[in-house]
Amino acid sequence: MVYNKEGRIKMKKFLNFIFVITIIALVFSGCEDKTNLTAPGTPNPVNGSADLTRFVTIGNSLTAGYQSGALYKSAQEYSYGNLIAQQVGTTFEQPLVSDPGVGGRMEIKSVDFATNQINIVYEGSTGIPLNLNYAAPYNNLGVPGALLYDVLNATDSTNCASGLVGSPNPLFNLILRGIGTQFEEAKMLHPTFVTLWIGNNDVLGYATSGGVSPSAPTPVSTFQYLYSLVADSLASLGANVVVANIPNVTAIPFFTTVGPLMAQALSQAGVSGIYYQKSDGSTTNIATTSDLLTGKVLITLPGMTYASLIGHPTGQFYRDHGYPALPPGIDTTKPFGVTPNNPWPNALILDPDEITTALNTTADFNTAIAQLASQKNFGLVDINSFFDKIREGDFKGGTMINGVKFYTSYITGGLFGLDGVHPTDQGQAIIANEFIKEINSKFNASIPLINVATIPGSIILAKKSFYHGIQLPHFEPGSFNHLLY
């Protein structure tokens, strides 16, 4: 590794300008002016053999309409389940929470072109439930943070999977209200149609924590067993069922943003790479700029908090600036990230072995989902392949949908909110269309697709005039502390 005096001087010049992008997209859902969805293209859709009279969705944050770190009404209104319900004209009750919601919504606080700074904060105030006394279970039973285990077993914050290991999830109380499990409440509604999108968190939690907490994904054999139980339970309802598989969790902005931009800055400073810590405690691992650029080693989005600390020698500097402390045992008297004594924390890195684990686990989970969907004659939405195609489109000029160009990139891509994990309103509409396509194919229906261009999207402020020297956003410390999936 090269780290000479000249390189260090150059590095210091990049401490406040380390990540450069040329086009800034502002502002996501937290600052959007939400408008009503336009009328479906077909006034009277033909549902074929699909009966969506009593429509229920089961899942996690992706199903709940959770966005930019929070659950709030103006995003819930664009959950894929609610959009599908609007397309077929059926009732769909959701556990709505007034803006800014619960969880700590991430918002763009300011853009200062003079100082090249974009500040992202999390909203400290909390919304209130708007229909907590609704007399029946909600149609949208997606619970942010839910694992596959929770569908048949969790009724509240303490007996959900995370609660059993000491991290109660209060959103189970908000959404399930002690009435029953997700499946039990779905059954109470006597559903005619059910969608299930679950299992993401059984691998995503491992990945987003850098393989630290949990230290491994849900075992494949356990996943197969639990999914089989859920499939049997859904089949017993006598309803139409469509399930979705799991997208590649390592291809979302949460993982693809920091590394390539940092590689660029390191190269300009004359530094060939960074040292990072692995799960086994070793600290002599080096991620070259090429590794960071190509995604051989991934840095998580919360790692942005540490990016501007590269080269600083003292732990006290981190604390003075409100940053989380580095793991114990690391020599904070040495420059951060560029010596083996003060490496990049393991919790913010996915090393090659961890990436392989995440990819292989996702593939095995999806094999199990496909097999069980076939056995039960469920419809299957291949979200994994669909998002892989969009990711491939990133390198070919983007993916055009209803006249709007999308990428998987952070801020500018239009698909993901400020937490780098959850879809924007337009992202939810795109997902809803994939479900509708499967419903139309599986049940000989002709439900009209949603015109994604009619859904609120991000506001591009610098589309025509290119602003140079703008940082990737600075995250207020703690922005990711309460993030659920």
C-alpha cells in the first residue's frame, strides 16, 4: 500500500470533498408533494379467475410501504398492495401513521452548493397511528423487520424473532395489535387473494451488518422448513396466492454507493486502498481501489459516516464530531483506514467471503421458494431476475419505464429512498406491476398496469446544469440506528 507524506496531504484535501457526483437528485418521499394516483387505463379490469374481493398482503418492510427509514402515510399510500387494490377497485385497509411516521424518517435537510455539502438528517418527531381502532385486521399485514419465522409465530414485539434475542420490534404491536400472527389475521379476513413476499430479512440482516449481527443468514434447511409451513398454511385458505422471491441484496444502493466513490477519492489522493477488519478479527486485509470500484469488497451506506475520517489519527476526533466509536482493540492513534492498526470496521464491510455467502444463500432461498410455489400452484414473481435486469441496465444508459429512466444508483436512480434499501413510490409502482403481470398470466386476467410516470418521483434539480464538487450526503450520526427491513 502507498501512503507517503504527499499522499497524506492530498488525502486531507479530500476530507470534506471525498465523494463527488455530478448530478444530484432531490428530494425523495419525505419532501415530495404527493398526488392521487391517476385512474387505471382500463375502467373495468377483467380479473379472470383471480378473485381480489378480499385482498391481503403478508411480508416485511417492502410490503408495508416503509420508506427512507420510516413507516408513514404518504409512503404507505403507494405500497404495492395498495396500488394493486386501486387497480382492481377493492378495499385495502392499512395501518396508517401520520407523517413523519415512526422509525425516524431520513430527509434532506439542506443543500449548500457553496460548501459542497448535502446534509441528510433523521426526523426526530413521531407520527401517530391514524386507524389504530380499526375493527378488523388490516389488509396490509407487512411488518418492517419481519423474518420468515414471524409469519406463523410472532404476535407482538417480544415474541417476534428479533424480540426473542433481546431486540423487541414495536411495529409488530402497531400492525398486529395483539390479534394474532400475520397468518392468523389474514385467515380472519377470509381472503380470496393473498400475496406473500418474505425472506429478505433472513439474509439482508446478515449483509447490512457486515456479517456481524447476525453472524450468519438463516440456515437454508431452516428456511426451507419454515417456508414449507407457511406455504401449507396459505394453501389451506383456499385463496389465490402469489409469492415473490428475494432480490440480490448486495446490488442495492446500501452496498453499491460508498466503495466506488471512495475508490475515486483514494486514487486522487495517491492511496492504493484501505485496510479492513474481517469477522475473524484479522486486520491485515486490504481492499484495493479496484476491489472497491468493482464491488469485490462492499462498504455499507452507514460507512459514509466514517469516510471523512480517513487519515485522522485519534478516536477522540471521532467522538468530538459525533461519530460512533470504532470497535475496541483498534489503535486509534494511527491514521484511520490506511494502517493495519486502525482498519475499517468489520461491521461496515462485506468482504469477498461474506458477499459469496449472501449471494449463495439468496440463490438457495429462491430455489426453495420456486419449488414450493410450483408444488402449491402459487403464482411466482421473479423479483430477483427483474432487478438484476435493472442493475444491468445501469451500465447501458438506464432502464426506461413509462418514459422515466431508472437506475439502481443512490439519490439519482429514482428507485430507492434515502436509506438505500427501500423503494420509492415509483419503485413500489414498478413492483406492483410485476405482481400484476404475474396475476394476469397465472389467472388469465387483464388488470391494467400502473403508469409509473403518474406516481410521484424524485425532483431532479441538476439535470441540465452539471454541478461539480458536490459530496455524497453527509449523514447525521444515528441516521441508521433504527433502520428496519
